[in-house]
Amino acid sequence: MDFGAVQDIYRQTISFSGTFVGTIGYMPPEQLRGKSYCASDLYSLGGTLLYLFTHRFPDELPQKRMKIDFRSCVEISPEFADWLEVILEPIWEDRFQSATEALNVLSNKS
């Protein structure tokens, strides 16, 4: 997947038509405000993983305090759930800041 391509399309779309490109549930909150970071792509990855685990769209899952409350909907290890919660943090600064960082944390927990 080339999540970076979404950033380019998004910037072009938002600047010309005032609309946004993305799917609710997979799109991080900052993207609604016209911002995009490497951590934004990780949020989208988290949404995709949730769909693979639950067969439900992320926006159909319960929420608690602005976060997707997925733990009761999946059967995964607590360590992986902790990792996934970081990926799905609504505030981008609280997520892993790069795919390398996320992979390193995941590798150290396995």
C-alpha cells in the first residue's frame, strides 16, 4: 500500500474543491482538519487491521472517550491490543511517529 499517495491526492482535493478524501473510521481526526503526518498513515493501518480482525468497519465499533473501544470485539493478545491502541490514538502526537518505530515496538513485544 502506498499511503503517501493519499497525502498528495488529499492536498490537491482539499485545495481545489474544499472536500476531503478518505473513509470515516480509517481516516485519522487530523485529516479532517487538512493535516497529514506519517502517524496519520499508521492510524489508517490500525483501522484496516481492525476490519481484518472484526469484519466490521472501524466506525461501527464502540467508542469510549473519542477512541475506538475494540478490545471486546477481537481475540488478540493484550500486548498486540496495547500496540494497536497506540496506532489508533486520536491525537497524532500520541501515536507512533513512524512505521519503523511501530515495527520496532511490535518486534520487541513478540
